[in-house]
Amino acid sequence: MREGHTAGSRAAGTWAAVTGGVAALLVVANIPLTVASGQLGNGTVAVFIGIPCAAVGFIVARRQPANPLGWLFLAAAICFFVSNAGADYAYVVYRLGHRLPFGPVGLVLDQLWTAGLVLFVVVILLFPDGRLPSRFWRWTLGTYCALYIALVAAVAVATAGALAAHPVRIDAAGGLSVVDNPVGWFAAVQHSIFILLLAMSAGFIVRQLLTWRRSYGERRQQVKWLASGAAVSIASLILGIAFSTTGTTTTVHEWVDNIIFFGAAALPVSMGVAILRYRLYEIDRIISRTLAYTAVTGLLIGAYAGLVLLATHVLSFSSSVAVAASTLAAAALFSPLRRRVQKVVDRRFNRARYDAEVTVAAFAARLKDAVDLDSVSADLATVVQQTLEPAHLSVWTHRP
């Protein structure tokens, strides 16, 4: 029995190494294609999202071969890399006019981007070990897979129809116009499936939130990591899809559209940390620091803009003097404002740190008036136990 398990682990490790190697080769192949096509923004997005997916997928698949999340991340990464390579190749053939073979193959491979994104989201439901607790969620996963197959089939039919038409219509990004700007039956089918998939994705998040409410200890920290990464990734995907365009646009607008997608890399990174259980208890600090610095940045920007307007429009200072004075004022406000905002955020989102600071402050106040060594030692042991929760605690004192 043990030999069979070992052989299975070796086979899974071999497949993980092969899949990871394919992903690495695709990254290398994407570089010359991206440079030749000039589509640096799209190539950067594919690499920025795909490399974390491939790295996390490879590590999880090697260490936990029975966990489907590693294989799903690897599959999503390969979809991103293959799609970008196909899109760049099709752009060189159809937009730049180079007479190269297999141009239609590049257009077909370009459609794998959507398939990768759908796989990218389903990992939320299966987190952290790929097991579903009830028949309801297994049926939900089956429905999601059916919608996924229907979407892939609809894209395949639309792509085949577009390639059969003469001439083949290509948009400014080098993709098929029929697929990137859907109309008719394909638009109705695609939009309907997307809405259902988004609704089910929201259900996946709700399931994890319910799990968080019932969990404790390490499992609770894992869900916090997942929630943080999923929130950033889904917000990035929604904003990226909402503000993306395939028509004529400026270089700055194109790069802004692409940078929005960078946040999608937060999901594989946060899941990798949570699945591999590395420094889980840093998440409370990360959340509180992120919220605090975001709030401070917003407040300082508002204060800076208000001071500039006040100095230039009300007090009639020159613009350079107003900008310099406002910059100095914002810099002076940063430290005290950050301390106050951090304290408020910790009180709400990082109670362990806040309670620990309050306990230590109270101990320091009591220590000023303490004269008995035994009572101080006992008080110190109590404070350390409450704030740090060590497995063992000893207090050594030197008596003259």
C-alpha cells in the first residue's frame, strides 16, 4: 500500500514538473512574440498574472498532489500564456501584414484567455484542500462546470464562423471582432453565461465567508488570506473588463487598462500562502496596515488638494509657493495622522495587536509603583501570556 502511494506521489511530482516546465517554456516563447507584435501591455498582464499562478500551482501540485487547486492554477497559467502567444502571433500576421502560416491557429488560441479566467475563479470554491462539504456545493460546482463547457462551446462556434468568413475581421488588438465585440446570438449567450458565472462566483465567496464565521485558529487565518486576495483579484477583473476597450485608444489609456488587471495576481499569491501555511498570522497586520495606509493616503491627498486650492484661490499665493507649502504640510501631517488612523484601524480589524498594546501600556503604568519583586514577576508572566500566548513561560530573577 505504501509503495503504491509512493509511486502515485512520484507520478504526480513528474506531471507537476512537466506542466511547470511547459509553463516556463511558454513564458520564454512569449517574449519574442510580444516584442515582435509591440503588444507589451497585454504581454505584461499575461506574465504578471500567469507566473504567480504557475509558481503556486507547481509548488502545491508537488507538495499536495491530491489537491486540485495546484493543477487548476497550472492550467489557468498555461491558458494565459498560450492565449497571449496566439494573440501576438495573430497580430503579427493580420495587423502587421507578415505572411506567416497558421494565422488562424493564433486566433483560436487567443480565445483561451476567457477559459483561463473562468478556471481562475473556481479555485475560490475549492479552497483550501479541494473538498466540498455538502451535496449542494457539489451540485453547484457541477453547474459551474456545465456553464464553463457551454461558454467554451459558444466561443468555439463563434470563432469557427468568424474564421469561415472572408475576409476575417480583426480588431485593433489583433483579436477576432466577432468574439471581442459580440453581437446577435453569441452576445446573448455570452452575456447570460457571464452573469450566471459572476453570480456563482459571489456565492463561492459567501461560502468561504460562512466558513470563516464557523472556523477558528489556522483555518480562520487561511480564509482571511483567501478573502484578501479574492477581493483584490475580483475587483481588478471587474474594473479591467468594465474599462477595457478594443477600439482606437491612447497608449496611456491602454496601459491603465492593463495595469488594472495586475491585481488579479493577488489571488494565487494569497492562496499559495494560505495553502502552504506560511506565516499565516501576519494577515491581521497586513490587512490593518493596508487599510491604514490607504486611508492616510486618501486623507493626505484631500488635505493637499484643499491646501493648494486655498492658497491659490483664496490667499492668492503663487502656484509654486502653494505647492511647496502644501507638500511640506502634508509631509508634516503624515506621521501623526498615520498613528491615529492605525490605532483606529487596529481597534476594529486587528484586535489582537490593539488589546496587546493596551495590556502592555497598563502593565507599564502599574510597574511605576510596584516594589514587590514577586508581584512584579507574576504580573509580568500574566501580561506575556495574554499578549504573546507562548507554549511555555519561565521568569528568572537574580536575588542579591
